[in-house]
Amino acid sequence: MAQNIYDRAEFFENYARLPRSERGLLGAPEWPSLQRWLPDLQDLDVVDLGCGFGWFCRWARERGAASVLGVDLSENMLARARSLTTDGAITYRRADLERLTLPERRFGLAYSSLALHYIEALPELFGILRRALLPEARFVFSVEHPMYTAPAHPGWVLDAHQRESWGVNQYAVEGPRTTDWLAPGVIKQHRRLATYVNLLIASGFQIAALEEWSPSDEQLAAAPQLAPERERPTFLLVSARVA
Ligand SMILES: C[S@@+](CC[C@H](N)C(=O)[O-])C[C@H]1O[C@@H](n2cnc3c(N)ncnc32)[C@H](O)[C@@H]1O
């Protein structure tokens, strides 16, 4: 059974205060990178895995998607998504991505932002998605970067010259990590970068592009607080297509 941390009050209150929660896609610094990989959405049926507050679902409809299915485990997240949405072509469905069912050959785009690093049964989910996508469809997603998820005790360490570095250990040991991010006891799944890529290939996807996101010069100038995100890759961004 998946951990439903977004329905824990302390976690949800802290998550709801993040810029990406309050400002939506514009508060997510990796969004410009993901956005440039998205196809023309006109008349596509779209699925958003771990849709959260539904920011991408609404954006996809503004860009002409015929329908959007937003899937999430958290009642808190879905309640906020529904309260922000007045569009009958967006359906929010409460479901666990660990055992998702989807209709076959239905969607022209699958999208997921920062949800798949919570999922243990990722090979199964990729297989279900592959079958749910139409020929030529895209699968665009982000996860926390493996350098970020690897450490047994994530955090900054001081080197011999008192410079801060992100301490990476246990990189080759894949599996759950329990971290204190926004609340104690958050469980994420660590996978190596090669594992993500090989799982996609084995599931019948071609890799179109990868990005190990860090802020651009322009983003740093506008938001100097992003500077630590240059010291380690924060997010892994993936654009794949049905092979
Ligand atoms: C970091 S939030 C991202 C939300 C949204 N995609 C965004 O970028 O704003 C991760 C989301 O994944 C959802 N999630 C985590 N594990 C899940 C699971 N097993 N099944 C479905 N949703 C899950 C959480 O409830 C949460 O809404």
C-alpha cells in the first residue's frame, strides 16, 4: 500500500505553502524545460499522473486538449484541484499509481510532474502507460534526480575547506528512502538514472531527450535563492515517445 503523505495535515500545510503550490506552473522552475517538450495538445486526450492541484490539467485544456484525466492518491490534493477547476472536460480520479488501470490506446500524451519517485511498481506502471498510449504519443515526466534521492541521510555537508556539498552515498542501492522533507517520515523510491532509462526502453518507449535540471543564468539572476540547485542536479526530466 502506497504511503499517502499528502493527506497528512502537517505535510499538506507545508506543501500548500510552496511556490509551486501557490503559483502553479509559474512557481516551478523546471516547468520551462518540460514545456518545450510538449506536443501540440489540440484534440489530444491527456493523462496526468500524480496531478496534485491540477495545474497542468487546466493548462493542457487551455492549450486545446480534448480531455484531461488527472490521477492522484491524495484526497487533499484532489479537493484543492476540484475547487480550482470549472471545466467538465477535466476528470480527477482518486487512484493509487501502484495499481493503476487505464483504457488501452487512448491517450495522446502522458505527463507526470514529481510523482513517480514515490512509486515502487514503476515497471508495471510504465507497461500500463505504454499500452494506454496511442502510436506516436509522448510521455513527458519529471522526478527528483537520483543524486538527490540516493543519500541515506540527505543534506549538505561541509568539505575540508568549509564549502557546502551535497553528500551522495548509497547511489547503487536502489529502493526506499525515508526522509524528513516538509514532515518526518516521507518515503521515496531511489533509482539510478540508468534504471529509469532502461525501464522505459524495456517498456517500449524511445528516449527523445533527458535533462538533469539546474537553474539557468537568467533564473538565477531572477531568483538567487536557487543557487544551491547548481551544486547538484535537482530534477531528472524525461521526454519519451512510444517506440
Ligand atoms: C510533488 S506532488 C506534485 C503534484 C503535481 N504533479 C505538481 O507538479 O504540482 C506529488 C503528487 O504525487 C501524488 N502521489 C504520490 N504517490 C502517489 C501514488 N501512489 N498514487 C497516486 N498519486 C501519488 C501525491 O499525492 C502528490 O499530489
